[in-house]
Amino acid sequence: MQAAEVSAYFHKFDEAEEMYVDMDRKDLALELRKRLGNWRRVLALHSKWYGDKEGRQNDATHNEVHQKLGESYYDHQKWSNAAKCFERVKAGSGSTERLIDCYFRSEQWQSMVDLAQDLPAENVDHLNDLGERFRRAGMCKPAVDALLKAGNVKAAVDCCVLLNQWDRAVELAQEHNFPQIESLLSDYASSMLKQNKRLEAIELYRAANKSPQAAKLLCTIAEETMTTKVNPLRAKKLYVLAALEMERFKKRSLDMSGSTTTNMTAAQTTAATLDNLMSHDQATGESKSLERPWHGAEGVHFYLLAQRQLYDGEVEAAMITAVRCGQYEDVLGTKEASSLIALTSFYNKHYGSCSKAFINLESQKGLPQAELDQYIELGVNIFSRHPPQNPDSKALPFLDTTRPACVASGRPLIGSESTMSCRVCSHKMFSREVRTNNCPLCHAKLQ
Ligand SMILES: [Zn+2]
């Protein structure tokens, strides 16, 4: 024994170790190596003598060795090696924090996710740490799972907001009775609106499933686009988007067959449906454009259709569609709608309709005198030669605007011709008028 200590004193460690082993004092051999901080040797000896089974995790030496070895790898920034060591240390012995750090630095995301799942809920600090790291890596779902497991709802909602997952944020806030989210959402949206980032605000509302707000903004932009008269097609697209958004909202608020109802009684389901109906009414009642979501899109659609027909030389079809535009003066403006009616009915010698359109044009509010004089002069010019009467033409029944119109041709849906309807916007059209495989109004694929 003394000889071994002397050898150790003179730095002949291998010799000393051998002597201890010969004396069957393996513990002293291990102690020597520990004292020297040669953890790899300790591990090698320990495994050689006692085996390296997972079941040995309760062994104090096993834990100590892996902990120390892990730390030495950690100090040398060998993250994956360190992680492997820390993984073998019994949970709860203070290595978890280091383990998380090693995973994070070596980007072992799946291991982090597994660890978060395995950690018991009492490990609040580690779960919060994991959640925060997932958030920094942009991994919303694991972050939320970890934070919720730690009981940190606020951090979970904040995480969704920071990662722009508003739908999940709103959902979580509703599940956990966290009312602040609504004001947060509206503050965020109004700050975007102040910076004139309206499309971003629409995206935000869409992501948070706030369809009426998104639709309202879309309608406002569509109206502005219409007044500039530069790009009516863009206005139509915006109106269609708004209408689709409202369809989505209607479907969501009335569709109660989803997973939310599985644990509800009949009375609860009825109450929830009623609640949804009321919120639907409340949302649509705020704005006219939301009450009739397709109205704007229809108006611009028929306006564009009439012009296309006119330029294609289909003057009668153009007149029928133009007369339909008379119903959409709120969208198109009196001047645009009536001018189109006047022009097309003049070409078709329907001077009765033409004269009515002139009366409309002349009675516009706030019309400048010069413009009014031009209308009167043109009117006198036309109607002194042609009495303001419609001829007895076959087009007359088609000028009836009390019936809904075919969105492909603009003609009212009368007669026995076969029709089909679009499953997205529910508008009808004559089958033989459909030229492409898409709905002329909302451009969805037709079946
Ligand atoms: Zn459609």
C-alpha cells in the first residue's frame, strides 16, 4: 500500500494503479484516477470492472464519472460528446440544464423535443428553458407544448404572437381564458394600419381567423381601387377575396360538427350554435358589404363582362349585362353604370332604356354644370331624332333584372336551358355559356 502511494507521489500513476489492483483495492485505483481528474480512465476502469449497463445509473460513481466527463467535454465545447455523457447521468442530478444547452448548441432539435416530452411537469425551469429555446429556433409547436406543460400559458401565447402564429395564439387564449389577446391583436392590427400596411393587417386578421375584419378591409381597398378606375379587375379580385373570407367565416361559425362538440350535450351544442349565429349577425351587421358578401364582386364582374361583350361586337348581350349593372350603382357609381347602359342601349336602338339612363346621368348629385350641359346637349341630339321608346325586340324579356343573372352571360336565369352552379360562390350559370373550367365570378374550379 505504501509502495503504491510512493509511486503515486513520484507521478508513476500506472504503476500505482497496478499495485492497487494487485492488492484488490480497485476502489483506491479509481480514487487515484479521480483525484487526478482523469475521468476517461476512471470510466474505462469502472466499465471494465463493473460493466457498463444502463441499469447502473444509480451507481454514484457512474453518475459522477459521466457528469465530470460531460463537463470536461462541455468546457472544450464538444457539445455532442458532452450531451452523450449528460444523457447517461441520472435525471435530477443537476445535469439537465447542461444537457439542454448541449442539445441546443449542437442543434439536436429532435432530442430536445423528446427531452421536453420526457421531463416531468414539476421541472418548470427546464421546461421554460426548453420552450424559450424552441421559440428562438422558430419551433412554435414544441415551444407551446413545453410552456404549457410548465403551466406557463402567458409565455405560450406570447410565443405564438412572436412567431406570428395568431390562429394558435387566439385558440390558446380562448382555451385558457386569456382575454388579453383580443386587445393585443387589435393593437397590433391598428399599429399596422397606422403605418398603412393594410395588406399585412389583412394577413394578420386572416391568420387569427378574424374574417369579418379581414373582409371589411379588403372591401375598403376594393372600393378605393374602383374609384381610381385604373384597375377594375383588381377591385373584382379584392371583392372576391372578401367574399371568400366571409364564406369561410360563415362556414366556421355555423359548422358545429367539428371536434369541439364531441363532449357537449345537445343543449350545449344548441347554445354554442346560437352564440355563433349571434356573433355572425353582429359581425355582418357592422358593414353593408359584409351582409351581401358577393354583391361587390358581382357588380364589377358584370361591369367588366358588359364591356368585353361590347368590344367583341355582341351588342345585345352587352346591353342585357349593362342593364344588370344598374343594380350595382353603389359599387360602380351612377355615372359608370348609367353611361354603360346609355351606350349599349343606343347601339341596340333601345331608346327607352337609353333615355332612362340619361335621366339618371343628369340627376347625379353635385354634377358640374358643364358636364350637365353636355348630357343635355347629347340627349337632345339623340332623342330629337329617335323617340325614347324601346322596340319590340326579342331582347326585352332579358332586360328583367328581378331574376338573378347567369354569371357567364349576364342574362337572367329564365327559360328551360340547363344550368349549373359553382360550389364555392353558389352562383348559377347556363351550362352552354361556360367557356372554361372555372367559375366566371370567383374563378374556382367547376366540377
Ligand atoms: Zn364561383
